[in-house]
Amino acid sequence: MTFTEATKTCLSKYADFNGRASRSEYWWFVLFTIIASVVLSFVSNTLSGLFSLGMLLPSIAAATRRLHDTDRSGWMQLIGIVPVLGWIAIIYFLAQPSTAASRFDSVKAASEAA
């Protein structure tokens, strides 16, 4: 998946916590969010803060779909509350390769595979 495809996909699934997100989709979206926030901070700190606030929900949704792709619950993001060790653990989980089958696959996709 390319940078623009990943960005469009994550923004079109703004609040979709179902399904899966590939590793490339998630990390390209993270890169977009970081680059846009840094660029906007040169323009205005307020604008950068508003952008970051606006990207909060899609970032959580994308991370949830990414964790689903590794066969983990989206609630695992709460591990990030634990300082340092939690951050390391969540980055490790998000960087894992995709699993072939996941309990989080949509019912429609699972029925089509059968």
C-alpha cells in the first residue's frame, strides 16, 4: 500500500474500529500524521494542535484495526498508559506481522472464505 492510499483509507475509515489494517497502511498513516503535525507547527502551534486533536479518533481506529490484524484486541492500546514499558509493548505489538486468520475478521469476509 502506498502513502496516499494508506492516508485515504485511514481517513475514509475515520471511526471504523472493525476489520484489519495492514502494517504498511498503519505506519504510512502514522508518518502522515507526524509530518503534517510538524509542518503545521511551523505555521501555527494552534493549527498543529487542532490537527492532532482531529487525528486522534482516526489514529485510535487505525491502531485498533492494526491490532486486529495481529489477532489482538483493540483494547490492548490501553497498555500505552503504562509509562515507557507500555509504550515499548504497544509499538512491538503494532510492528508485528499480520496473522493469516484473525478472530476479528468481519463476518462477511469469513463467510466468503468458507
